[in-house]
Amino acid sequence: MSGPPAPIRTPCIKVCVVDGESGLCLGCYRKLAEVAQWTRFTDAEREAILEDLPGRRSLIRPEKLGLF
């Protein structure tokens, strides 16, 4: 027996609101298409997206993130 599959790493924090202006989720900064395809991406594709996420925060106006 091989056991259950390993869990897929995700940046989801259960705040699923897509900003119409930037097209990014206000919780995890992924694009809607990335959220929809997440389980179909390879580990390498997911890792590349995860590395890119911190830089995406600046694409969302601060007031939308509750920073002002």
C-alpha cells in the first residue's frame, strides 16, 4: 500500500475575494485561473507561482487590503 497522496502546498488563507482591478485574490494573490488550475499544476509550476506571490501584493491598492 502506498497510502494517501501527499497534501498539495497552497497559499490559500480562506479569504477568497478577487480584486476586479488587478485580477488577483486578496487573500493569496493568485490569479483566478491559477486558483482554478492549482491541483493540475506540477509541483514545479506551483513553486514558481508561490515564489512570485509576494511581489504581487503591490499590484493591489493598499486600501483594498485594509492597509489604509
